[in-house]
Amino acid sequence: MVKKVLIANRGEIALRVLRACKELGISTVAVHSTADNAAMHVRLADESVCIGPPPSRDSYLNIPSIVAACEISGADAVHPGYGFLSENARFADILDAHGLTFIGPTADHIRIMGDKIEAKRTAKRLGIPVVPGSAGAVTEDTEALRIADEIGFPVIVKASAGGGGRGMKVAKTREDMVVALQTARQEAGAAFGDDAVYIEKYLEKPRHIEVQVFGDGAGNAIHLGERDCSLQRRHQKVWEEANSPALSPEQRKRIGEICANAMSELRYRGAGTIEFLYENGEFYFIEMNTRLQVEHPVTEAITGIDLVHEQIRVASGEGLSVTQDEIVFSGHAIECRINAEDPRTFAPSPGKITYYHAPGGLGVRVDSGVYQGYSIPPYYDSLIGKLIVHGRNRAECMMRLRRALDEIVVDGVKTTLPLFRDLVDNPDVGAGNYDIHWLEKYLTGGAKA
Ligand code: MV4
């Protein structure tokens, strides 16, 4: 087992990883920018190293500083959390070259999935259903038109180096096609230094359903069910739940097995998330994330499995602690992302938390790095905590969520809590009746009451 883990992240996820390390008897090293001297992860870690000034590029993204922090602290492994360097293949290679363990997949697997064309080609080869579209990159207008005519309009042009909603253009008709292709190409070239684009059938009202997978790198792989992340705004997830209200147990088992078999064949190591659009009973692969995700606690709630423990185990070469047959899915879980933002405009609201009270009770979990008197710095994303609620079924989960939202108090900054108090009482949300566009329509007053 690894002995001393450097946590190359901040905020709630740094604390989340720290807790798993403590449970496993592993020493922890926090790294932090000068804006995070007073952060909870720094206080709770066994050791801490300041790695630079507030801007991420000079601290949490600064690879030489992080490698140096490993050397001075004697850490033998690095957990990257999510965001920052978590999907940086070069970082994984550099750690490897220094004899340090990257708690994540191989650099090669990160690289494959980071290239969306290569990811889709790989998924298809492994038997995962993909969105109909071009076989690879499309360079010629005539070729683009031929493919679009074949699959039918509307189509979407996506940047191969994009992902997470960056670099996409929809063409509703044949007339839009040439402009969509040109703009997508041009924007991709400017944003990513890679202008490769591909074409897909545009799905109009899908849900976003993602499957949690885990591999040991030796061909053993499992799935931990799915999460429904359709409630989002501008590609930022707001509310996630497991199971998806849209799936039957048979559909869950089938897509889960397809994903686990694919990861087994790929000899994937570590945690992964296979993202699908789901429409009219069919799954369509869009991307794979090669990291632990923000919303992983809903999966932990329904399986009882600590995903960070599993990450550390497989990175240490110990193998997974469970087989597929041993996994029992139990009840329902919902996560609300609490952001320090105006609940209507979503404008960031950094500043001092003057009063804080966390909710508690059966089935309630709060993952957060904040405390009363803490000042949220303005330099990073606005996620300040996650409220995760579990119940024996979705109705009980919603009931418990309503109660927990009533208990929690965060004063001094604006938060998204009022939005969740509205959502938990909304009939569509209550019925699980929503797609990826629902929240944005609701926020602009277009959704059914
Ligand atoms: C799509 C799509 C419709 N059809 N692909 C956006 C994020 C990126 N991961 C993929 N995205 C989409 N791809 C096809 N063929 C609609 C979206 C999309 C979306 C997907 C998931 C969650 C929220 C979304 C919001 C807008 C668009």
C-alpha cells in the first residue's frame, strides 16, 4: 500500500481524500496556494506545503512545485482529486518518471479519453453504444454534408479536443452545416490548438446518465450503477441522483455490464465515468471521464463502497475490495451542489461565512471544507459543499432532503440553497420528469409549474 499521499487539490475534495487516507492509516500532505493558508484540508493534513500564489496556474496546476512538494515531504503517491491536474496525462507521466504513484488511470488511458474522437472510436470497438455520426475527424464540407444527410438533421459538430460542453455547434438544417463546421473548427483551433471536429446526430431531449466503473488494471472491472445528472445549467451540474429515475433494474444491469466488460477488455485501472445521453430507451456514449467525479458520493450512498479507498487500493496494486456479485444497490441518493453564488444570477459570491450550521441525522452527509469564520477566496470555483441525502426509496430521500435543506444555515455569502428548496418541492423534479434542458427552462420561467 502507498504510505504517504500528497493531495494535489483543495476545498471539499481535498478533505474527502484526506478522510479516506486517514481511515487507511496513510499519512497525508496538503499542498496549498497562499490564498488557502486557512483552509480546512491544510489544517487537518499531517503536513502541508505552500506551492505558490493564488492563481491556479501558479499553484494547483504547477507541476514542478507539486513534484518538489513530494520530494521534500517524502510522499510516495499523489491523489489529484477532480479538475486541476486530474486528467493531465503529462502529469501522470512525470510522476511515473519520478517514481511516484499517480492515483488514477495510466497516462495512455487518460490520453485516449481526452481525445473525444479516439474515445468514441475506443468505446465503439469495446461494444459501447455510441451516437450515430462520422467515423472520425471531418475535414471537407462535402464529406460533412454527405454524413449529415445520411444520419439526418439536426446534427452537432464537436471539437475532438473539447468535452464538457466546450466547442460544440448545432446545425438544424443543411443550410447551417457549412457555417457550423467552420465556426466549430475555428473555435476549436483557437481554444485548444487542435481544430479536429466530428459530427453526431443531435439528440433533442436526452437525459445525461453516467455509469461509474472501476478497474484494477489487470482485467478485473466492475460497475457501480449510474447517476442521473440531467439537472444542470451551462454544463455545470446542480443536482445528481442515483439511481436514475428513468431506468428499470434491467436497463441498469445491461448498461452496467456493457461498461464493465468494456473496461475489463481495456484493462482500465482506477475510477472512471462513462457518460451517455439517454433518449427513448436508448443509451448513446458521448465521453469518458478518467477521474473521481464531484458527484461520486451518491454512488457511495447506494452501494456503501468508499470510492477513494478503492482508488488507493488499485493504485497500490491491491486490487478491488469487491466483486460485481458482492455489490448491493440499496435505496436512493441525491446530491445538491452548494455554490457560493447568487441563486438567481449564479454570479459568484466569495466572502466570509459569518454563521454555519451543518444538517445531520440519518441518511444525511455533508462534504465541505468550510467552517464558520472561513473566508471563501475569489480565485477558484464556487463549490463550497455538497449535501448528500440517502433514503430507502426516492420518496424517502426527497423527504429527508427537504428536512436537511431546512436545517442547514450558511450566512454571510449568497448560496444556491434557495434554488434547492424550490426544486425539492417542484412537481417535475418530484416525479423525476426532467431532461438536460429542464433546469435552464425552469430558471428562465419556461418550465411547467
Ligand atoms: C450532445 C447533445 C445532443 N446530441 N451530443 C454537452 C456536454 C458534452 N459532454 C456533450 N454535450 C451534449 N452533447 C449530441 N449528439 C447535447 C449535449 C448537451 C448536454 C449534455 C449533457 C448534459 C447537459 C447538456 C447540455 C446541453 C447540451
